[in-house]
Amino acid sequence: MAEPVLKVIPLSGVGEVGRNMTLFEYRDTLVVVDCGLMFPEADMLGVDLVIPDFEYVIEHKDKLKGIIITHGHEDHHGALPYLMRQVSAPVFATPLTRGLIEVKLKEHGLLGKVDIHTISAKDHLNIGDFALEFFHVCHSIPDAIGVALTCAQGLAVHTGEYKFDYTPTDGQLTDVQKLAELGGRGVLVLLSDSTNSERPGYTPSESIVAEAFENIFRRAAGRVIVSTFASNISRVQQVIDTAVMTDRRVAVVGRSMVENVRMATELGYLRAPKEVLLQVEQVDKLPPRKVAIVCTGTQGEPTSALVRMANKEHRQVKIIPGDSVILSATPIPGNEELVNRTLNNLFRLGARVFYHRMAPVHVSGHASVEEQKLMISLVRPKYFIPIQGEYRHLVLHGELGRQVGIPAENVFVVENGQTIEFNSRGAHLGDQVPGGYVFVDGLGIGDVGDVVLRDRHTLAQDGFFVVIVTINEQNGEIIGEPEIISRGFVYMRDAETLMDNAKKVVLEAMNASEHRAGAQNTIRAVLSDFLYQQTKRRPMILPLVIEV
Amino acid sequence: MAEPVLKVIPLSGVGEVGRNMTLFEYRDTLVVVDCGLMFPEADMLGVDLVIPDFEYVIEHKDKLKGIIITHGHEDHHGALPYLMRQVSAPVFATPLTRGLIEVKLKEHGLLGKVDIHTISAKDHLNIGDFALEFFHVCHSIPDAIGVALTCAQGLAVHTGEYKFDYTPTDGQLTDVQKLAELGGRGVLVLLSDSTNSERPGYTPSESIVAEAFENIFRRAAGRVIVSTFASNISRVQQVIDTAVMTDRRVAVVGRSMVENVRMATELGYLRAPKEVLLQVEQVDKLPPRKVAIVCTGTQGEPTSALVRMANKEHRQVKIIPGDSVILSATPIPGNEELVNRTLNNLFRLGARVFYHRMAPVHVSGHASVEEQKLMISLVRPKYFIPIQGEYRHLVLHGELGRQVGIPAENVFVVENGQTIEFNSRGAHLGDQVPGGYVFVDGLGIGDVGDVVLRDRHTLAQDGFFVVIVTINEQNGEIIGEPEIISRGFVYMRDAETLMDNAKKVVLEAMNASEHRAGAQNTIRAVLSDFLYQQTKRRPMILPLVIEV
């Protein structure tokens, strides 16, 4: 009988907000680490979310014995409700992560229907043929962990998302002792966070943000409005701490921010003295220099609180000259235009604005290159699989691995469902399992694909042009004149002549064609030529001949 | 009689690639400085180009006596063909700028129909009621100038786009003597480049790029492929110089790059020894380490040479492991996703890739904050108008002006057609003239506006759903069953049931409505509810009732 192999399958993600998911399979056990979503790229028109391809997991759902979520960011747990509709397995998460997962499950009507277990970073856990241990890591959200999975083939370490911050807001360091201990035991394979493998040096500590906040809060004669991700509990803590220090009260604004703050406070991850928090309705009753506001909107999201303030559309908070606004995040690639527009609008309203280009109001939650080397050096794996990043990040991280002594043939730079198999003789590439994008659009999961997206692209560029000709089914005679329905092509009110001429072109084509009922293709061809020649635009042309 | 005023009107731009254009008007003379285009932002769907609003210029075309183009970038001259179809006036430009303008005019069939005059940076020129002088500035293209305009109200200085580079590729420095001399004469108003007012310190010299190129070229065992803007003649010169130094030959790839190189060589702005240049067809005949290629594609433009190479779609150049690829530019905001995708694809093909995050292979062509202060200090203007940048850049540049001693009330941060008037008593805001975006889409100039764009947005998100019901005009009876034409909404092949049910919903609505011929609104309402409930998508719904 063949020796049982350990299979590691990164279903992989793209960018900082990727659909992160990794499978570990040994004998009769499949363990999933993370189940994240990705926000659509600019050319994924109309798509709401992108989730991993669950086909392999569903096919092997009898083996699925556990799902570990490393931390509470949506790119690590946001696709869980979609998976849990199709499979049944216990989910393991630390308290804050669990809280954030439950918010999502509730939105999907799945709360109480999923078996969630609370774990701590110190726990040991047996899941089928694997023994699991965890270790705390610093990240831009508290309560983040990495995972160590032991099976008979050896020990696999998955870092989650981490940095080495020796002065984090919550005082919880990345567990270097545990990492060194795992390394001493002998690690078969390390899967490590590649997000910042383009960044030389070390990621600065969260404490520099605290300093920047203090400078801004102390100098501001008016209100201070801080935007950050709703999940960035540490950053919210920094706002509260700085407000206490500078004698301001804090209003939490925006649904997701309010919910996360409430939940993190209940679970003990956020320390907010009762007398500091303020209802947004009370803001105007205090002098501006006694007020801080924390809200979302760092990515220029159109429905976020900050963007609505910048657009003068927020019901409760109007930006006034003297306000200081902090964007405590960097723009995710693809969001720069929206962020810049928000910045411009805030400046137009007379706010002083502090953002990543101007002040150290944000630090990354991910390890930079020297920290990535430290991780590899602590864990000293035999094999190395860079995960969590775009392809170039994986390549660059892989090169780092070689620089710190891992043989080139032991580094696997793989994407989207490429299996890596480990047996007693070594490691090699296995099957490619389905690992592409799955688009969620409204209630549809996976139905929007290339065809629909291609049509949306055409429509976005030049609109459509439907022309309907009614003919008598007995004698083929045309009844009335052609009807045109067009949107997104030209401004219809000023295009009467064009439409009249288009009708003439259609009638000529009809009259010239022998089989009027089948004249669709002829109409499309002549109309396409005519409209392009008149406008140099190429709307989607859809002729319909109706026989009555 | 009222004293004649000097009017300065920034028709202004947005971002590094903005539609830059400034008007200077005194008595019977209107002088235009620059006439640039802007590339559409992500939400300007289907728009090809954005040009300034020419209404004011056209209204005052009798006064228009001259158009100065400060340098050969499209955001400073690309809209000229559109203006020259509507007005007649001499255009003044330095030789290289003229060459690039003529390429554009030729594309528009206007070459020979526009009166262009070649000027040098040392020229003096009388245009109507203005006396003009020029001064050389360093920028990311050779032969760039600033403009000084004297009228009876005083001296206005327009910097064009500049940086202070003391070791530029072509050895031509920004003319600090002339700027100091103008400052000594007494300057009424300075209009200065704001692009980099978020960047502290000094912009590094082009010479650091030369060093980076030399390091990469010397170490590369294979080919070196350098992408840059086709207009960045200095960067192309650096590629050629480095190739000569490292014993490589250079192939110029891509239509616009080939044209610009030919023109710049003819005009003497590019020094390329004949034996260095290579036809792209000959590349494969040389050992890889004897070859350099220069091409476009730094912004991830889908039709550029580099992107086609990265996508394995270039006919002549296939990327192979061992190739070193340099992206010698930073992504313009909005292009990051496309650039990242290109980088990932190059890594996938095994290339070593050097880009702004990894190596000093690019420097900005614009002055950073300390240089902006130097400019203001040299020119010592009474009034200051920051130009050329997004609104936040203008605000920050305005603050710099105040820091170096210009009274706050003498700094005008204005946008898009806000007139500033100067008379002997001082300066004040005048009229707001039309200064918004004008969209070019195919042959249409200005016809695509809010209505068409809103429709394109709806279509891009969820497509459209046209339903046609034919009725008998005598008795109102429905003939046949409703026809549906839908694209971009759902994958039609798998949506038969949905379509059948939609038809039933339409028929029910028709049967329930008293006036079938006018049932369009009813159909739209019930279909909208039905489709949203079924899919949570909101396609554009267009019902048509045809009476026969």
C-alpha cells in the first residue's frame, strides 16, 4: 500500500484583501485554515464579492474535520457563510475572531447553525489525524494566531498574518518562544505571510501611530475625526487612549464601527471608560476641541461615514473648517482614485487632513522583509511555501527563503489550488485542484462568469442598441416603423436624426434581404457599420424581428 | 472708464495627467498657456479623453492672439487639436514640443492647418498687449519651458512643470538666473506646479536613475527590457547611454516609442549612435546579454508593448527566464491594479522585475516641497496661485507659499475656471467661467454627460432587461408571448426558468392593467420587484408595448 501523503493546498488569494484559504489533508482528515473573501477588482463589473472555489472541499467533505480561522479580517473569514451552507464541520477561533465571524453568520441567517468552538493561542487540539497547536501573532487586529499542524509526515506551520511588534497596543507580542520551540522540534514546511515582501526593513510598531495621534490631538483646535477599518480594534483603542490623554470624548460613528466596538468591548478587547464614549447626537453640544470621532471610510467607500461627511451627505456630522481628519490606513491598490477624491473633498470643506503621505498615522499589520527573514530563521523549515500575497509577493518571498538558506528546490511558489505533496522521500507538486475566482453577485454564486462580464464591459463602454422590426408572418411585410431602445450609447434627446437614419438603414437592410424573418444578422452588420461610422462607438447591437 | 484688469483663469487639471490650461487676458489680448487632456477616471465609463471646457476661449476668440505650449506631454498639449478646430491663433512651442504637437495634429488631419511657431527658451515675444519671455525648466521631457508675461498691470510667471535637477540627462538646468532676475524685477503673480506638494524634501536627480540602470544592465545575464513613457526622451537616452556603456544594442519597440525616438533623434534631442540601434526582428540573432529593449507599458495599458509581452501576446518579443524587466515610472493613481497585474504576469514568465518599490529606476519630473519653496523664494511674487495638481495639492502648495512669506490673503487656491482679477488696487476673485470636464467619446465631444454615464453605470453593474409585448391595437389582446432581450444580467443559458417566470409576471401585469397600451410602468414595477426578489440584482428594465 502506498505511503499516506500530507497534501498542502493553498487556495490562495490576491492582494492584501485576498480570498485566503489553505487546505491540509492527511489520511482521512481535511483541515481548512481560513476561508476569506476578496473584494472585486475594477474589471469585475457588478460583482459583489469573490470567494474561493470550494469544489475540492465539497468533494472531500466527509474528510473535513475542522476549520481554523486565524483572525477576524474578512479576507480570512468572510467566505465562511458560503462554505458553511455546503459543508458541516466545527469552526475554531479565538474569542474576538469568533465574535466577528458571528456578526457575519448573523447577516446570512446562519447564527446558531454553525458549530463554533472558542480556542486560545495556548490550546492543543486533536483534529482527526492532525494534532494542532496555535501561537499568538501581532497583526492589525487583536487575537490573531498562527497554526502548527502535526501529522505522521511532520510538522507544518502556518503563520496567519503577522508582524513582530515589540510594543503593540494590546501588549501581546508575537510568540517568538513558541516559534523557536517549533523550529527546535523540526518543521517540515512553513507557510508564511508574503504581503509585504516588497518592503525592505522592519514594519514600524503601532506605538509610532500613538505618538502621531497624540501630536495631532494636542495641536488640533477643533474636532479630530479618525477613520480606520471597523475591524482595526487596536487603532480604535489608540483613538480612545489619545482622547482620554487629551481630554476629549469619543463618538463612534457608522453601523459596522458601532457594532465592532460594542462587541470588542463586551469581549474585553477594547477598554473604553464609560464617561469617554459619546453619542453622535451629543457631539454638537460640546466645544469642538473636546470631541473626537472614530468612523470608517479610509478606502473612499461611497457608503462609509467619512465619505458621506466629505460629500456633505452625512446626516449627523458636517465637516467644518478647523476639523482635523485622519485617514489611518493606506489605500488598497484599486482604491486610490476614490481615496484621492475623498481627500480633495475634505480639503474643499476646509479640514486639515492627515494621511499616510503626510504623517505616520498608519503602520502596516504585516511583516516587512527583515521580519520575514526572522520568521524563517526561527522556524527553520525544511520546505517553504510563501502564501498570502499576489504572485510577485510570493516570488520575492521565495527568494528571501533562499537567501536565508532554504535550498531553491525546497521553495514552492504556487497559486490557486496547486497541491504540494509530502512523503518520506520529500516534497513534490501534486494535482492542480479548482482554485479560481468564484463571483458572488446578489443571490448568484458562480453564475456570473466570462460571458456576463464581457457583456457588462461592452455595455459599460458604449451601451446597447436594441432594434425591433415587426413583420406580417403571412407576407413578410413590415408593419409600422422599427422601434429603437438604446441606453448608454448617445444622449437620446439630441440624437433624433441619428435614430431616424438608423431606422432607414434597418428598413433598407430588411428590404434587401430575402428572408425577412431571418434578417437579424444582416441588420446587426449594417447597423454596426452605420453607427460606428457616425459615432466611432460600438454599442451592443441586438436586432429582433417579430412576426405577427 | 474703468481701469483695464489682468485676468488669470486656471482652467485647471486633476492629477499628474490633468487637462492643464491657463488663460491670461488683458485689454484686447487673450493668451492661452497649455491645452492638455486628461485620461478618464475609472467611473467615466467608455469615455476616451477629457478635455478642458473651451467655452470662454471660443466666446473671446477675437481676442485670442497666441497659444503657448510649455512642454510635450499630452496633459499640456493633447487637447490642442480639439481647440484648433474651433479657433484660429498662432501656437508657440520649442522644437521638441512642436514635434510632438505635430504628431498629434497629424493624427487629427490638422497638420499644416495650424500656424505653429518655433521658439527657444531665450526668446522674447510680443503678443498683443503682453510681452512674453521664457525660461528653460528641467522636467521628465527635454525642451520644457516656463513663461513670463508682462502687461501694464505687472509681471505674471507660469512655471510650466519643473524640478531643480543639477545633473539632468541633457545637461540643461532649470534657469535659476532668469528666475532670480524676474524676481528682482518684481513679480505680480506666480503660478507654480503643485504636483508633488505632498512630497517632502527634494526630488532626486535623473542621475540616480542612470546609476540604477548601470547596476541592472551590468548584472543582467540576459536581455534588459526597459519600459517608460514614449515621451520620456531623457529616459530613452539613459537606456541608450547605459547600453553603449555595457556593450548592448537597443531595439525600440512599439509604434509611439518608435515615432518619438525617430523625431527626437532628427531634432537632435536624442543621441543614438547608428550602430547601437537594432531592429526588433534582429533581437533573436544576438546573444541575450547583448540586447536591450525600450518600450511603453509602465501604466499597464492593455495595448502597450510591455503588457502584450507580459500576456504572451507580443508578436516579436517573448519574455523568457533570464530577462530583466524595468518599469521606469510610478503608477498614476487609478492604474495600480493594471500595473500590479502586469508585474505578476512578468514574474510568472520568470523575468526579474525592477520597479519603483524595489529599485531607484524612476524619479519624478516634478519639484518636491523644498524645491517648490525655492521657486517661490526666487520669484518672490506678490500673489501666488498654485496650479497643476488635484485640489489637495493646491491647498498644500498654498500653505507652503504662506510658510515662505506670502500673506494668506494673497494666495489663491482656485479650480476649474475661477477667474482672478488684478488691478492697481490689488487682486480679487472674479467670475467663474465654464471650467468643468468635457468628455470625448469617439466622434462625440461633450454629448456624453451625466445621463449617459449613469446609464452606463447601471448597465455595468447588472445589465439590462428589455421585454416586448405585442398587442392588437383594435381589441388590446396580447399576440404571442412576451419577448425578452437581456445581457449582462444573468447567464441566459442557465436562466430559462427565470425567463419563463418573468414572462408570466409580465402577462399577469398586462392582464391586470386596464390600458394595455400604457402598461409600460406597471410592467417595469412588477418586473423590477420580481427580478430583485429572485436575484438581488437590479438590471435596467425597459418594457415596450407594440400595437399592431
